[in-house]
Amino acid sequence: MDTSTRINRLPRVLIVDDDMALRLLTREALADLSVQVLEASDGEEAVEAFRNQPADLVLLDVQMPRMDGFTACHQILGLPGGHHTTIVMVTGLDDHDSIRHAYELGVTDFITKPINWTLLPERIRFLLRTRETLQALRESEAKLNEAQRIASLGHWEWNLEDDTLFWSEEIYRIYGLEPGKFQPSNTKFLALVHPGDRQMIQASINHLIGSDKPYSVDHRIVRPWGEVRIVNQQGEVQRDTSGKPVRMVGTTHDITEREKAEQRIHSLAHYDSLTDLPNRHLFRELANQALASAQRRGRILALLYLDIDRFSRINETMGHHTGDLLLQHIAKRLTHCVRNSDMVTHSTLDNIEPYTLARLGADEFLVLLTCLESPDSASVIAQRLLDDLSQPITVNQDEYILTASIGIALYPNDCSDLDTLFQFADTSLHHIKQTGGNGFHFYSSSVDKRSHRRLSLEGHLHRALEREEFELHFQPQTNIQDGRLLGVEALLRWHHPEEGLLPPVDFIPLAEETGLIVPIGEWVIHTACRQIAAWQQEGHDPAPVAINISARQFTEASLAQTISSALSDNKLLADRLELELTESMIMQCAEATREKLSIFHESGLRIAVDDFGTGYSSMSYLKRFPLDTLKIDHSFIRDLCSDSTDTAIVRAIIALGQALGLTVLAEGVETVAQRDVLKQLGCEFIQGFLISRPVTADRIYPFQIQ
Ligand code: C2E
Ligand code: MG
Ligand code: MG
């Protein structure tokens, strides 16, 4: 029954008695009460009457024909709306068994015959009022339950003395349990708490019992089917008059959805929704922590500001959807690359991540490296990022090849605060963009001048091949007697985009260190061969070209293959090439070198020892190698006319070479005087500024005899 029906209609009283006179008298007695009176003459009729019109109070005779009062009572209580009906048994019986039986059935009260007609209306009035109060109580309990259900909030009460626990309906729902089938206790409650939180909860309870402060904790629970929820528990202790804790009461609030929403809000506020990488805000937070830690521990930080080259063009031509997919791929690549970089894997103190990657927006990304050994490591990682990004990316069956630019600033080398670091990395990015992108650039004061130059050179060197910045110059080698051409030496030049033409001494050592000498060396071999073929096509009969081979290149297994394909691509015989190896190279790993040289030599290639005289090789040693030419190092030639020791050395080298049947050539011949001395000493061939500086290919032929 709801409140409105309670207010709007009179209470119904159903009088059930087979004695019509008694029914009449009862009706009379109740005439002054504001009630609606209904009648039935036996049990069956009463059940039927109740079914048609549920009554609030039933005055039920016990002994009746067809169906007695007990059976009728049982049936009425089972009818819809019958559960809370007030049933008053009217009986002449006063035996205890009947009374107990009636109470067990759910009867509210008894009136014994003969009925006191004066008291009856008062009794009925009282019962109706009680009923109304009970009803109101039930309703407010139902409302409370409803409110708790809506709020996912339940209340509990734990009796500390007998460890009994009461849970409101909603708590069962929160734990995923059925009220009738689960008897709660503190032990059972703890079993429902997520194992990871159990200790904390136990500690909170112990603390609460010991103190008077109410507690509030959030923890996880596990529902019977494994679902994890998050709840907030609030509770307080109740004590007896002696101060002994007797009870704990509190509430349990399911805050899973709220937590999820909070996490979502946090994630929206801190992560980039396209790539799931931290956004600018979170990056700032993390970077500030990393900076503080670096300050404490005296470490270097590098901020890499990365921007994809010409990304807006992709967005414009392929649409934003493709652009977004590409950015997701890029984010994955960057993450993978930084994560797998050995430079950033060591764990750090202070719980600072070795790196942080973020997306700033559009095609801009930030990488903060916090575990650097030296600024060099930042350049290695920057280069790896560029290399990884330059691998094709497939989106919707289309392949995209992207390049990127990276500006780098270092803490503490450049500055000591995050904003300036940002700004400097940005400036450096701008700089690399202006020089065409696809590379990295350090903020100029990042490192001392030398290593800065090295880093920046390295960045450029990586791209020099694809940007076709290399060129070969050629220097003639001639017969000292008649000036006829013996061969030409190919000498590498680099047109640096900022620094102009660079000689090999400025970049060959770096190329060797970084391994770039291998692809560069391949380029030299192919270009030299193409040049010979071009000279042939121009109608010349080109002399052999000497190519300088560096130590790193020589150990590379692919060298033989590179040479033979360069020769065959240009339809050249092997004797058109001479390989120059320095004396010190030949002396290292003598046996392996000898074998390799023999294979080259047998294939028809000529072999020269470059910079001879600086490595003090013995004649017996040299004899074991398949050589064709000895090139006397120019340091002996420089002072040839004034230094008698040099004269003696050069004379000995010439004698040695001739004894071994080798062509002897003097390098660095600048003056006529030097040439004359060499002629005197019996040297057959010379190379040097006296004859010609290294020149471009178009200036070699037709060769003019000096
Ligand atoms: P190198 O093989 O001893 O080459 C001779 C060097 O002496 C060249 O310097 C040449 O320009 C220089 N030179 C020639 N005549 C004179 C002269 O009369 N006076 C003086 N003072 N110098 C003269 P460059 O071109 O600077 O090359 C230096 C070195 O770089 C070369 O020494 C060679 O070791 C290396 N190099 C050059 N090109 C390549 C290359 O393609 N690959 C490798 N691995 N190394 C190369
Ligand atoms: Mg040389
Ligand atoms: Mg030399």
C-alpha cells in the first residue's frame, strides 16, 4: 500500500464469522470508527472477499464451517497485498497450542469471546494506528533502501563482541552476493577484499579500534565472478560507558564508476587521445620531476623536439584520416625505438623514467632523455629515431616514406630550466628545418665547440650520400722522366651544405668511427668506375684509378662484391683499379690481410701501399704480400732537399721497392727541386702539386705532359 491510498480511503475491516448476529453486533460496535466494514460468513468467503478487495484488518473467527479461521488466515496472508494485513483472531478458545499456532501463522492479535463491545472499537483503533505506523516505517525503510541502491551506498554494523556483521541490502548488491544466501562476518568481508588491499584494510580497522577518529578508505573488492570494483568505506567505533569498543558502524560506497570517470578525465587531461602518448601538460609535469632529479644527481638531460618533415602536405593531399593513422604509426615507432635503445634502459633512482615521450600536437613530438652518459648518446638516439622513421609506413595499402627533423637542447649544458630548454630545442629544430630537414641539430652551446662540430658534422654526414654532396677529384700520377700518365688517384670531397668543400681529413675519421665509411666507400668505388667508363666513352684511354680503402672498409665482407659489381656494371677490367691501403693497415692482422689481398690481386686488381715509410715495415715482411706499388709518404718528400736523413730514407725505400719489383711513387712533390732529387735517387713516378692539384674529372683528359 502506498502513501496516497493510505490517505485517500478509509481503512477496511473485514469481519469474518459464521454467526450473523455477531457480525451485526461487531458492525454496530465499529460504527463510530472511520472505517469501511466488509463481511464474510466463513473462511472460504473471507478469502474470496479479500481477493476482491484487500482489507487492512481482518477480524477472524476460528471455528467456521467449510474453512476454519487458521486456514483462512494462512491463505489471506499468502494473497497479493495480504502479507502485511493485520489479522485478529476472535475465538472462544484459550488453549495455548492454538494461540502459538496462530502466531506462527502471522496473526497479529487475539480477542476472546465473549467480546467486550465497549473495548472492541478502541482495540481496533489502536491496531489500525499501529498498523499505519508500521506501514510508514516499512515505507521509509524501503525508501532508504531505494536511495542506497541509487547511490550504490550501503550501511553496515559490526558487533565486536560476537563478531556478527549486519549488511544493508545494497552492500550485498555491491559485493555481488545474495542476501539470504550469505551470512556476513568480518573474516568473510576480508576475504572479499582484493588481496592487494587486505593488509591495508586490516591495518585501518585496527587503527580505528585503537583511536576515536572516523575512518575513510578506498579499496578494491572482488566479486564472486572475479570482477574488481572500487569501494569507499567510512566507519566509526561505538563504545560502551566504560570506553570499551563494542560496535563499528559505517557505510560502503561503490565508487567504481566515479573512479573510472575520474581516470577518464585524468587521461583526457594528460594524454593525447590520438596516440595515447602523454600530452604537453603531463610532459611538463614529468619533465619538471626529471629536471629536479637530474639537478640532485648531477645528470645530463636531453630534450629532443621532433617534427615530421612536410607532414601538412600529407594531410592536405591524403586527408586528415590518413594523417591521423600515420601519426599513430609514428608514435608507435618512436616509442619502440626509444624503449629499445640501450642508452635509456638502465633503471634510475628516484623512480624517474629513463625517457618520456609526448605528442605536442599536430606532427610534433617530444622526447626527454634522462639517463645519458654523454651528449653523444643523444645524437645516437636522435639518429636512430630518424632512421626508424625513414622506414616505409603502410597505411590503407599505400606506402609512405617520411623524414623528420630533431632539435636538441641539453641540461645543464645549455640552460637550467625547462622553458629555456624547450625554447632552445625549438630553435635547433628551426635551424635543421631551414637546412632542408631530415636530420638533427644541437643547440649551439650544448657542447664544447669541438664536440658540437663533431655532432653536427655527424648529423650532416648521415645525409650527405642521399643528398649527393660527395664528389671525387682526381690527381694525376706521372712518370718522372717523360711526364706520361701512370694513373690517377681518386680523392673524396664533401660539399658540406654550410661549410663548403671539405677535405677528407675533416670527415673520413668520423665516417670511420660511425661506420658510414662503408656506404661512402661503396659510392667512391662505383663513382670511380663510372668515371673511367665515361672517360672511355669520351674517347680517352683512361689510366688506372687509385682508390683509397680505409681499414674499416677493408674488413667488410662486402668489399669484394662491391668492387666486382662496380667493374662489371661499367664493363671494366679489374686492372683499371688500384686499391690503396696504408702501410699500417697492411701490418695489422697480417695473415687475414694477406689472404684477402691475394684474392684481390689474383682477380687483377692492383695493390698499392699508401703513406709508405711511416710504418717501418721490413723487407722480409713486405715480400709476403702481393703488392704492385709503394707510395713514399709526402713527409719524406717535404724536406728532401734539406734533410739528409730523409734523403737516406727515400733512397732506401726506392731500393727496397725495386728489389721487390714494385712501382715506386713519391707523393706530395711540390717543387722542381724535389723532383730533381727524386730523379737522381732513381724514383720513377711522382704525384703532387708540381704536376697537378687534385682536379675535377673533366680536367684530367686530354692529359697534358708537363
Ligand atoms: P693520401 O691517400 O695520402 O692522398 C694524398 C693526399 O695528399 C691528398 O690529400 C692530396 O690532395 C694531397 N696532396 C697531393 N699532392 C700534394 C702536394 O704536392 N703537397 C701536399 N701538401 N699535399 C698533396 P687529400 O685529398 O686531402 O686526402 C687526404 C687523405 O684522405 C688521403 O691521403 C687518403 O688517405 C684519404 N682519402 C681521400 N679520399 C679518400 C677516399 O675516397 N676514401 C678513403 N678511405 N680515404 C680517402
Ligand atoms: Mg692515397
Ligand atoms: Mg698518401
